[in-house]
Amino acid sequence: MVSRYKEKDAGVLFAFNGRWISWLHTGAAYSAFLSALVVGMYLHYHKIVQNEWFGYPEEWFPSVSATIGDRFPERSFFMLFIAITSGPRFALVGLWYLLTASPNRSLPKVVAYFGVFRTFTCGGWTYVTSTDNHDWHDIFMISYLVATIPWMFGCLVLSPANARAIQYRKYVAGAFFGTIIPLVYFFIQHKVHRVPGAYTIYAFFEWALVLFDVAFDAITALDFETFELVIKDNKGFSKGTPRVPPLEKEKAKALGSLATVFSWSEALDTAADVYHGFAFWSVLTSLGLTVWYFPLWHMGISGYEAFVMSTVSPLLLAIPPIRTLVVRNQRIFHLLSVAGLTAYMVLDPVYRLFTIGFGVSMQCLSWAATFYSDATNGGRIESRVLAFIIGLLMSSIAKFACHSNNPIWPIMHAENGGWNGTGLVLAVLAASRFISRRSSSSGGEIDRQSKSEPSVLYALGFGGLLFALHSLLSDTSTMILWVWEGFPVRGPLSNVHAHYTIFAMTGGIVLGVLRPSLVSSWSVFGVASVGTAVLTACGNWLGFYGALIFATYLMALSIPLISSASTKSPALTFGLGFFVYNFMVLFHVWVVAYAFVPGGPLVREHTDWIMAVTILLIGCGVFNLNTNCTGLKSGKSSKRLTAYRSTRHRKYYFGATGLLNLVFLCAAFMRFPTNDYKPYHSDGRVVTAGIWTIHFSLDNDMWSSERRMRDLIKDAELDVVGLLESDLQRIIMGNRDTTQYLAEDLGMYVDYGPGPNKHTWGAALLSKFPIVNSTHHLLPSPVGELAPAIHATLDVYGTLVDVFVFHSGQEEDPEDRRLQSEYLAKLMGSTSRPSFLLSYLVTKPLEGNYNTYVSTTSGMHDVDPTDWDRWCEYILFKGLQRVGYARISRSTITDTELQVAKFVVPDSAEKTKYLFDVEEKTRNTRAAEHEVPESWRFPALFRGDGVRGHRYHVFDEPRYFKY
């Protein structure tokens, strides 16, 4: 290797080609992993294939972490070769920087930074195992995977003109990221569903990630052939050998759209656009939530519902002077639209709603004006539409990360997890940059041909599309809860399978950009219609597959539909479109709130009608796309078509979408269930159960109440709790799911109960004990609102115990309540197992329907027949030893107290039979607190004045019983 230099320069001590750096790095890295695998399988095969659920022969191949973990000597082999790898690794990053660096270009420095950062974090997760420190191991591992994204994409963008190397990088990077999806899937199969053999398949994908990761860097050997590294014995040092200017044509052919020069300015523009879209969806989705507060507390029409019409402000654009004013002063109106994010500063709920209403009207007006003014510039209008729908994707991801609450909503603040201040500052900056790039046509004078084309069908299509996006895709758990049918799990889970929804939305965005003519076709519309029908009619995985088809279609169609609709009259297209959207919002409220609104019974329980109308409205837009936008389909050369197909901006928006998906995966990792479900008093076989009507998780002052609810449930030491008025998966409730946060934070299993397409106000069950089986019931309700019920079987200390969670109909419909009491009594009487009921019965103690619930038919007993001061909430039981009962005041969280009971679960069939047969007079014998075990007592912190406004009340102190 040195002879050529020694002939010319006697000072050269050693010289070698740059490709040897890549070869050394590849060899050392592969040796680290493969040597540990060989040694581990030879010495500890059965131990390293064993996982928390299964071992050999169900699991027969070890994961990477098990192989390189704590066992000697395989861990030593791994660490030795990884240490050797570090030298070539730093050299590889340095050579890549020298190869790609050029004056006035910052991207090579950024890529080099991530290359060095990856090297350090690799050392972190390899030298700090999960056994050493689980948190730091995960932090280093996540950081490494996050840094891999900019490293790989940066290397692709910076690749020299070597078509072979570029092609290899594309294949290996695609394989690396494609492997993540099945890897996550099989990990869920193992961790959540405990499928035998799933971890072995997961291990193969995990090893594939390692191989692809190292292989990607090995490709640098093809680029480093132009380098010669020389060691000389004088004091000079090389600045690096001159590089041949890249062959741009060859590079462009290999890289495709990646060949365009990266610009930080354009990247910031894209970030601002997407965040401004996120701000729009944050304000829009908060409107229904703040409006809902008023009829909720007024128990009827309040008058504030009129604010739902805030969205029709684009109708003002029908007035030419106003249209000209808005279009030419977009900066002012977009900045005014940010006012909706300041609402959290307003404490009075009425004025907070006024602030939100103003913000929504400005958002809708300014976005309509922007779409209209940019309609003639194909690349610009596509950018605006992408910002709009990627903003929805960002909103859904932000809600997932915050357990279905948007952190910048007006119901959030610092005390309950809000990021309102930060979000507001970013929104102001984003809005300023969003409209800093003006189109050449400042007055919105667009193609005159559009004036002769109909706008009404586009308005109908836009209204239906917006409603579908908002009602189904503004939260990742909405469609999952549509198809949820109880335990055992037979369908997707909100916290585990949300990535399916995000990936479907992402795929829709890409499809809509790359194949607009395809998604505008009637054949694809037909497929989407079938998906809609499957979602509406089916449950579990089949229904969810239909949901994913519809989600992909909605995101894809948004791009050509909104782009084409923008060329029409903005007042008619967007003003009427938002009016149609409002009509659909009210329609989907009426189907469940029929008992409280004029004409409600006409649409009672007809979600199927809503879905049919939605797809028909979208079909109107598709009709216009197929009849009036043939240029988009035919591919004829025209000025507008050429502009529409401008692709420079797309890589930035695709990059933003990929980054958001990465943020989502990090959030999903942080939210992955821990399966750490421990009852509070297992030593005494005690179950503490509670019933609480949570009033849709809005407190008296219009703040989200999940954290306050969490604190009370935790302090009350509840093992099982029934929540009523808990279905928040509608536009007016913000498409939220309180149970996600409570279940994950408290370490409980959760059954959401009848889904949002079952037209109830909701019933949910949280349990520290495994839910073996659960069924959902809709009780007879010929006149009034539907009454939901959950019948679940829990594994309580090895004994099967049945739990019923039930919400009766309202007081105004006595016949409904009578029929419901008979149905539930028979349901409770159908089981011979120990049971308890957590309910909202709407009856007085010892009167009327009470005697149907507490009867020989049901076999149930009242937890305290002497408690006369009840009307709604009741706890009944049978086959259990009731040892305590208490009522805890609600503070300002909701309008209903928390009722709590303690039971001891019998440990034998004989004991259960005795408890079924015990006499009532014996059952209600009372004992003093010092006479019962510690585990039977209620927490002392609620005595006297209590804590945070919660205290034992009615009896001043809790009651304790023994029989």
C-alpha cells in the first residue's frame, strides 16, 4: 500500500485507500454482534431465548438485547469489538464530512453532527444495559434511532455522483425503515397479546435492523475510493485531497427529487406552514368543546350554541371590498386568527367562548382567502393544502402524545398538562412566516374560466370532507373505539395500535400528492365507500380495516379537492362548505342528543345516515373533479398543470410528515403499557370499588379534569371504578378519551364500554384486576336516551367476580327506566358468581324501581339500605363480604360525588354460598374502625376538611361494616 508513495516521497511512512475505513468499521461492527450471537447460543441458548412469557421451544431465536446483555462472556465479546468499532466509526464520519463539505453549505455540518451524536449514543445503549439502568438505556436507544433519520436522509442528499452507491443507499435505507413496521407489530403481539413465538419473529426483524444499519454505512467504501490517507514524518498536514466536482446530471438521475439543493429557509417555511395548519385545527376542534360546556351545565339549550356558526365567516368574501381587504392583508387576518390560542388566559367560560369564536372565524376567513389567492399557482396551492392537512396529522399526534388532549386547547393550562404559552408563541411566529411569501397575484384575480364552473358541488364536497376529517381523524382513538367490542381483545387498542391510523393518514398524504388523478377517480371513491360501510357496520379488526381505507382516502382526496375548489368563488365554496360542515356537526350530535333537541327523534341513533350523507357529499366534490378538472387527469401540458406538478416543495413537506411520524413513534414508545397492575390491599383480598359520573371530563370552570380525577381515584385507593358520562368521542366533546390517561397513569385495565357509534353518553370500567371477559349492553329505551351497561368478569385474587357498570335513562322517561330496571335485574341474576353493581339508577332508596334492582331476581343487596340521601348513584353486591362504604365530595370536578365501597373476596366456593345466603339483619352489623383490619379502612386524608376540596360527607365520616 505504501510503495507508490515511497518512490515519490521518502517522508511517507504509511498510506492506504479510504475504503479501508469503511471495511474496518463494517468488519468490527458485524464481529461485535455476530460473535456475541455465536457465543451466546453456544453457552446460554435456553437462557437467552427465554423472555417474560415463553421460552424454548415456543421461542427459539434470541433478540439483540438478550444476546448482548448481561451474560458473560458474550457481553465481553460484544463490548470489545464495539470499542474497536468506535475508531473507524469516527473516522468514517470525518471522511464523509470532508467528502461532502463545500463553502456556504451547512447541511454537511448538520449530518456530521448527527453522525458523531449517533456514535456516542450507540456507546450509551451498548455499555449501559437495561439491567444497569433501564431509563438511560432507553434514552440512549431512542436518541440513536432518532438521529438515524437525519443521518441516512442526509447521506442520501449529500451523496457524490456515484449512481451505484446512491442506489444501494436507497435500497438499504428503505429496508431499514420498512423493517420498523413489522418489528413494532410483532413486539405488540408479544408484549400485549402474549402470542407464543412472536418474540422470535420480532428478534429476526431486530437483527435485520442491525444488519441494515451497518450495511448503510458500509456503502461509503464505494465513495471513499477517491481518498488516499497518508502518514508523513514532517510537520505539515493535509487539508484533504481535491475532490472532483460532482457530476450533477448523474447524481440527479440517481437521487431523483432529492437532488435539489437543501435550504434551511425553505425548511423553516415548511415548519411554519405545518404549525400554522396545526394551530387552525387546534382552534377549530376546541370550538365544539367550549360550546358543549354551556348546554352541559344548563341541562338544555343555552343559546351559546350559536357560536358553532363562527366557521361561516368566509361568506364575507362574497362582498368584493371585503374580499380585496382580506386577500391583500392576509398577514393581519392570519395574526388575528391566533387570538383563539389566547383563550386559555380568559378565566370566565363565557368570555373564553367569545375568544374562541373570534379565533375560529378569523381562521376560517384567512385560510379561505389564502386558498383563493394562491389558487393560480399550482405549487403554492399544493403547499397550502399540504400545510392544512399535515396540520391535522400534527394535531392528532399531539393529542396522542397528551392522552387525547390537545396541549394548546383553551381547556388546558399548566396545572393540567397544557403547553399554551409555548404553543401561542410558536403560533405567532408561524403565522408571521406563513404569509410572508406572497403570490404574484396579490388581489386574488384568478382564472376567469373558473367563474363559469359550478361551485356548489365543491362546497358540498368540501363540507363533507372537512366533517369526515374532523369527526374521524382528529384523534387516533376515535375509529378504534368505533370498533371496540370488549374483552377478550379482538380488535385494535387505542394506545397500542394508533400507529395504524397515523400511517394510513401519512400514506394518504403521499398518495394524494403523487397520484391526484387516481384518488379523484370513481373507482377509488367506490373503494372508499365500501370502507365507510365496513367501518359503520362491522366491529373489531374487520371494521378497523374499513376505517383505515377511509382514512387513507380522506387525506389523499383533500389535496386535489381543496386545490381545485380554491379556484372557485371563496364565499360560495368555503362559506357554504363550512355551513354544510356545521350542519353535519349538528347532525352527528342530534343522533345521540335526540332527547334534548327539537326534532331529535327523527334522526335518533342513525349514525348510518350520517356516514351515508358524508360519503354522498364527498361524492359531489369527486363529480366536479371528474367533470371540470380534466386537465389534472389527462396530463396535457398547460400552465396550471405544470405549476401543479412542481415538486421542489414536496420533499420538505414529506420530510415534515416523516418527522411527525418519528415524533409519534417516540410518543408511542413512551406510552407503551407497562402491565404493572397492582391492587392496593392484596394481603386482605380487599377490593375497593367506586362509581363516579364524570360529566365529560370538564370541571365547573371549563378546564379538563383528568388529572384532578386521577388524584382523587388514587387517593381513594380504588381498585375498580365505573365512570359514567364518559364517551367524549364526538366533535362537541373534542374527540377525547379520558380513560386512556387514567388507565395508563393509575396502572389499570380499561373497558371503554359501548363505542361512540352506539349513541350513548358512555360507561367505562377501570380495573386493577385482569378483565377476563366483557360484554356491552344497550338497555330498552323506547322514548328517551339509550342506557349503556357493561357486564365484565374480573380475575380477583384468583376468583372470578362479575362487575356491572350501568347508566339509567333520565327522569323524564319513567317507562324507559322501568324497562331498564327489569332488563338489568335479569342480567345481574344470570350469574352465580360474586358480583357488584356500580350504577346511576335515578330512583329513591327503597322506592319504585329500586325494588327491581334490589330483588330476588337480581340477587343483589344495597351497600347501605339506610342511606336515604341518594338519587342517582348506587352500589349493589352479592356473594361478597361488604366491609365499608363512603361518599366523597366532588369539589369542582363534576356535579356528582364519588361513592366508594370495600369488599372482601371469598377464597372458597363454600364461603361464597354462605355470603349468598346470609340474612340481611346479620349483613348490616356495624363495627368501629379500630375493630377492623387496616386494609378495611378508608384513607384518613379525607377526614374533616379533607384535601383539595374532597372530604367524607353526608355522614361526616365513612361508615364501616362487618357481618
